[in-house]
Amino acid sequence: MKIVKFSINRPVTIFMFTVAAIIFGFISYTKLNLNLLPKISYPTLTILTEYPGTAPSEIENIISKPIEETCGVVDNVVRISSVSRAELSEITVEFAWHTNMDFATLKLREKLDLLRLPRDATKPVILRYDPNQEPIMRLGLTGDADLARIRFIAEREVKQALESIEGVAACSISGGLEDEIHIDIDEQKISLLNIPITTVTNRLAQENVNLSAGILKQKDSQFLVRTVNQFKTVEEIKDIIIEKRGDVQLTLGSIADVYRGHKERKVISRINGRECIEAAIYRAADANTVAVANAVTDKLKVVQANILKPRNMDYLIITNQSKFIKNTIKKVKQTALIGGVLAILVLLYFLKNFRSTLIIGATIPISVVITFFLMYSSNISLNIISLGGLALGIGMLVDNSIVVLESIQRYREKGTDSYKAALQGTSEVAGAVTASTFTTVAVFFPIVFVEGIAGQLFKDMALTVTYSLLASLAVSLTLVPMLNATLRRENSKEWLTGWLKVLFKPLDKIYSQFYLSYKKIQDFSFGHKKIIFITVIVLFFTAIFMTRFMGKELIPVISQGEFLINVEFQPGTALKENTAIITDISEVLKKHKEIESIYELIGKGSRGGISFQEERENLSEFTLRLKPGILGKKEDRIMDLVRADLEKFPTTKVKVYKPRLFSFKAPLEVVVLGNDLEMIKQVSDELLEKIRGVDGITDLKSSMEEGYPEIQIIFNRALLASQNMTINSVGVQIRNKIEGDVATRFIESDREVDIRVRLSEGFRDRVDKIGRINIRNGLGMMVPLKALAEIRIKEGPAEIRRILQQKSAVITGNISGISLDTAKEKVMAAAASIDCGPECSIYLAGQSMEQDVAFSSMIFAIFLAVFLVYLVMASQFESFIKPFIIMFTIPFGIIGVVIVGLVFSMSINVIVLIGLIILSGIIVNNAIVLVDYIGKLEKQGMSKMEAIKTAAQVRWRPIIMTSITTVLALVPMALDFNEGFEIRIPLALTLIGGLVFGTFLTLIFIPLVYSMVVRETKVTEEKQSRFLGFPKSFKMTPPLDKAKAKKP
């Protein structure tokens, strides 16, 4: 090849190009972002709309249904679901995976802006699920001062200090107490004076204004004219005149208590039992997570010294995403380094030459550094997926160089000088190594057809492995032959001497026995072709059958050294009661010594990892941080113990789970669809009872289990009409008196404080007092509410769910100790025993639906990858038969994967399927080199059987070398049980099992199939001798046999 000749003839040029590549690679490495995950664009949008004071049924009809209908006309929408709760509508819109979510968000925003909703409903907020938009750090601020003061300092000073850091997008403050100016109206006084509460609200809004009146010009000067009448003190608000009755001026203070207080508490946050203010820090979209977190940590030292400590305040770090990232990257680097060292030791043993080993060993760091440059150019960050791909490729980086060097070395052993040996040896195998590299790279092209989370994860890994392999190919065809031609001495002696020789002697004996055993097996296989062929076929179909005993799941849950507990009380439970029970739960949790910190969020529940949380007084959430080193099964054991402890609290529903990185949906989600809500409830309750008895399914919850206590007001329409009133006008008056209304805002420096107008608590603190509230009728008179309507207490639905514009019930749960596939089978078996009738239907959603999408597209990608591998090989060999023979190695790999999976209790998931795709490109490489060399021997004059046996013996050593280096480089990755091991170990075991078994059968079965399929080529002894350079009687000796054949 011209590039090989150019590299050997221009060593300085190649050296300078290499140096330049290394420099650019190092610069790129320093600029690469360090993030937890690759960019994941989940095709789901959530629309939140609040409508204060409304029940779930009103939310469904007034808010949820119109928004659902509006969303249905947007392109690429595949599923719409809604949850209508008291005061809140939550619509989830799922799009096809290929959808451009930025464009979809804009389109949806346009449609929603045209929608007419009630005046008091908030503007619909569109939220987008992105794990990378979760807070990179969460802090808990504590102190001796009151919570309102701590929150004020957090908002005014701490927030500003942290948001000034480059790379910080926002700092969100929550918890504690917020100031609010209360206007508590005396119901009796305004009723006697016949003053509507809206008069007070409007008067406050009209008085608290600064207005511009224009510009006044006087001679050479001009003045800005403006009224300056905004409230400056609370006393000034008290003196506002509401009405004038004759000579009497009614001030606000005469009919209401006006004072500065706090907003009604809905959320309480505590760290290790002490109430705190939470500061959640979000990074900018293109920022480096680790760099931003480090900058925040440095800034916190300044904040601590200048802001917190002088006020007797302190902070605690609740979560720090960068810590997990740094630990993961550190461990991946260690495993990659160990894998690289093991690969070099293997090369040193086989080559027994320090200089040759050094040449090949240099290809690893050079290829990795070049990969960093290509990653930076492609905007790929260093994350747990791309680093896994890089660690995966370490062992494969030397494969091409091994084949090239081994070919050069054979020519050197024949007596060829270093220049010709480098040129001829590299040229001889250049086509084979290029083909083998492109077969590996080709398997990554089907990524464009992979849907679901698998495609999102696969992209970074695919590009990283591709870049590293292409870099190693370039190095093997340029730098390796150049160094061999330049650095090799003509009469170099064996390097291993002394104690190293003694050390390797036992290994030499093992290797020799291994080689002799291989020859015996090969001879046996040629004598018993049918037996071997049938045995391999039976093994393959047995392996396929045995996959049914391997569990299936979407993707392994990654242990991050923390887990969450969601606690739900009966709907209607007040925050005070909730707090008391949470305190008791916290005391129970403190008994577990493995727990390092406990963070409580009372009155707020997680939405499954999505970047917003639902505020309800009957919800609470714990974040439990474990001590370092507690991961995997240890973490699962503690979670099971915590579940058992929480069974002591029967009034609560508890869900214990790990943070989900790749999906916000529940592992188990069963949907009951229908139009009759009573029938849906009956079916869902029956199904829930059946599922409760299934082992391995935990934290079950049904959306239909309990209702929300309601005070229902049923108006007498005829009586309202006689009073010249409407239901809407009466409802607005009731809401203004109970919920209240923010009339205006009190401006204090650059801070705004709400001014809320409503009845004093003494007029609205009991159910019986609701009927005594006076309503102003259309005739201008006050009438008690109980005279206009029937007031009763009834339990209404806590939430109303709709999926595909039908009412539904949803049962959710987690799984523990069983696979998702097993859980699905058990749930569907339970569902099959229920008679739903034509009114209802049951189906699985959640992660099981995502799994079906991911698995179907991954299986399609595997078949497409296999086809592309065949296509590349057919082009290389200019043959249809030889690539077909090589393709037999892929089933061999599947056998090995199944064996390893069963031995190590490995489930079939997206990571394993990605490993199979990669394996289909790697495992054929040895067979390519073998079949390519058989063809060359035949062309040069050898008989088919002799060419097969000779090629198998000549290529034995490079095949074993490349396989062992690749496998040993993966072993540290397979044994690494540190952060992120759930991703790395299945991938490593898949490739190790496939390569070990596939390599063994490649050396046995491929020569056998070749002998059975390819026709005999007639040759002459003269051609054979002319090509080989030695007599026909010459026979190959074992690799370590020092006997040399003499040239004629």
C-alpha cells in the first residue's frame, strides 16, 4: 500500500504528525466536558397548569380536556395522558423518538397560547425531561436565626453569589418561611357595612402605584413627571381609605387586621433532623459539571467566611453530582490503565522482545489521545457511557498492530532486512486489518435506526469506540511499520534473559501444551466433520433456548450511593400531622449506621426524577445518602431493611427506590382503561390485590385507592336566579374569602412581598363556618351561604387520570430481586384471571413499554449490523462464500454470551444488546485474518487442505495474542464494582464471553467449514515452493520450538 511505503520512507514526517496529534489530543482532553450522562433528548413534554381552589373533576373538565385536545393536533404525538388533581392539571405528551424536541416545544407553545382557559388559571408551563437538567448540587442552609431571616439571606446574598459563577445557570431557593403581608378581614364588620371583599382588593391595587405622567419642559430644562405613592410601610397600608360614608372615612385598619407575617407553609425541608433552606444549583447547558461543582465548592468557602459565619449560619451539601462523576471517571481510568498494562504484558510474553512490545504498547496511549481530539471535535463529553466505550476499546487498540508486527516479524525470521520486512509484512496484512477494522466500525451505523433510550446511550459509546479503532488503524499502518523499519537492528538478540526467562518458563510449557492440544482437536475435527458441525449447531440452538432463563430489563439501575423514599399519607392529611409522622420515621432511619445523611422534604413529592416536584401536604420525600463504598447488593439490602422498618407505619404508603437516570417512568406500570369510572375502580382494586401477593414486586400504589375529602356546595339555581346571582359570581366570592387573593405587592428595596386579602382565620377554620360566610347578591344585600346552597362533606377522587382521552386507573410499583420481564409475566397472568368485560382493557406501560420499543429496534440493529459486516467482507474478498463462512463466528459468540450470562445471573438489557452489536463486529476479525491468509496460500500454489492447516498454524499466534489482549483488557472492567459498574460489567462480560468462546470455535470450526464449502484449487509444487521459499516436505513446528527450517 502507498501509505505504508510513504510512512517508511518519510519517518520524520510521520513522527511530526504523531507529535502534532498527541499535542492536539492533550489540549482537547483538557477542554472536554465532564458530565454524568451523554446528551439525552427524551421525547416527552409535561404541561402543568394550576387553577387554585378547584377539585379534580373541575380540573379535568375545565383544564385537562381542552389541553389534551389542543396537544392532539401537534405532529408526531404518539400518546397523551393526564392527571387531574386538586388545583393542578398535569398533561404528559409523548412524541416519536425521532422528533426534534426543540421544534415540538415551540409548536406546542403556539397551540397552547391560542387556548382560552379560566382567568384565574395560571398560564400552562411546559417542562421537558432531561436528566442533565437536574441540580448538580443541593445545599442545606441552617442557622440560629428564624427561618424567614435565613431564607431572606439565602435569596439576597447566597443566591447572587452562586449565580455569579461561570457555568451556573440558576440557583433555586426553597423551604423555610416567606414574608407575606396579611389583610385579615373581619367578616362581621364588612357584612354589616355591606362592603364586598373585592372592594378591599381593588382599592389596595389602585392605591399602590407609581405612574409616569409625561415630561414637562420649562425653558431649557425638562422634568419627568411621576406619581410616587407605592406603600412604604405596613402602617401606611392600614391607613388606606376603603370607603367614605357621609363624613366618616372607613380605613382598612378599621375592618381588618393588617400585619406582616408569613405565607402559608406547604413545604418543610430538614437535613439530619434540623430544618433548613434548600439551595439547588443548576449548570448551564454546555457547562462542565465537574468544573462548575468545583467552582461552587470554592465559592462556598468565600460565602461561608463572608456571609454565613458572621450570622451564625452554616451549610451542608445534600447531593453533589460531581462526586459520583469524579469517582466513576477515576475508576474507569484505573481499569483502563490496568487493562492496558495487562495487554502489554501479554505482548511482552508472546513477542519476547522489549522493543517490539514498546512499539505496540505505544499505540494504546497514542490512539486514546487521538480519540480525545475526535471526541472534542464531535462535541462528545466524558461521561459514564463514553468512558465505558473508551475502556472497552483499550484491548482492541493493539489488535491491528499485533497482526502487522507479527507479519513483519515472520519476514525478519526469514532473513529479510528491516526495511523490506516492514514494507512487505505490513502490505501483506494491510487489507485484512483494514477490513477487520471496518467490520467493527460498520456495526455502529445502525445506531440511526435504534429508537428509545438505547439509541441515546449507544451514540456516544459507538462514536468513541469508532474513533479509537480508526485511530489505531492509522497508527498500525503508519507508525508501526515506520518504527519497525527505523528502530529494529539487523541482528537483534532475544531480550528476555535471566530471571524473566525463568518466570516465563512455566507459561511456555502451558502455552506449548495448549498449542499441541489445539492441533489434536483440529486433526480430530477434520476426521469427524459431521460430529463437530452437529455439536456446534446443537450448542447454538441450546443457547438460544436458554435465553428464556435470563431475565430481561430495560437498563440496569445505577447505584449512586443514595436512595429515595416517597411517603404518601391519606389525602387531606394536614402538613402538621405529616411532619409529626415523618419525624418518627426519621428516628427509625437513624438506627441504620450505613446511612450518612438524611434529607427530608415534607409536603413535596418527587415526580420520578423529572425536574419538577409535586407539592401536596400529604406527600413527603427522603433522600438518604449512604457511607462511601456501599453500592450494588449492599445498597439493595439496606433498602429492603428500610422497607421492613417502614411497615410499622400503616397509615402511610411508602415507595423506596434508587434515583433513575435513564427514565422517569415507573419500572412497573399497569393501566386499566375504560369510560365507566366505577368499573375501572372495581377492576383496578381486584388487580391490585392479586399483584400484592407477587414476590419481588414492591411499593405498589393505585391511582384509584383513596379519595380526597371535599366540602361540596350544591346551589339552588332557582333561588340564585331570584337573587339576581350566578353560580360563577358566588363561587368567586367564596374563593376570595377562603383562599384569598393577592391584591398587590409591597416593594421593599428589590424585593417583592405579596399582600394577601382574605377573611380572618377565625371565620374559616371549621366546616360549619363555611355556611355562615355572607355573599353579596345581585340586589346589593348580604346573604349567608347556607341560605343559597346545601353544604355537605363527601369524598371525591384524589386524582382523575386519562390516557388516550379515556378515563383510566394506573397501578405503579418497583421491583426487587426479580427482572422486569419476570414481573411483567406475573402481572399479565394476574390480569388474565380478571373478567374485565368489553368496558375495560388492561395493558402494561411505563418502562416495560420502553423496553419493548428499545428491544425491537436493537434486535433490528443487530441484524442490520450483521448484514453490514457481511457487506464489508464481501467487498474485501470479492466473494459471497468466504464472508458467509466468516459469519459463522457470530453465533459462536452468542453461545459464549449466554453461558456467561447464566453463570453470572446477568439479565438481557440494552447494555447487553449493545455488547452483542459490538461483538458482531469484533468477533469476525480473527476469522477474516485466517480466511484471508488461506486464500493467499491457495493463490500462491498450496492445496486447499494444506493451506487451511498451514494458515491455522501460522495465524494461531496472532489470533491468540489479539484475543487474549482484548479479553484481559476487559477483565478489570468486569471486576470493577465501583460507581457505574451496572453499565460496565454487563458490557465487559458480554464481550469476554463472546470472544473467548468465539475465538476457540473460530480456530476449530472456521477451517472445518472452509474445507466443506470452498472448492479445491489445483496447484503445482513449483508454484508452492516459489511462494513459500522452502521445500514441500517442510512442516510447521509449534510456536516455541526453536528448530529452524533451512533454506534450499
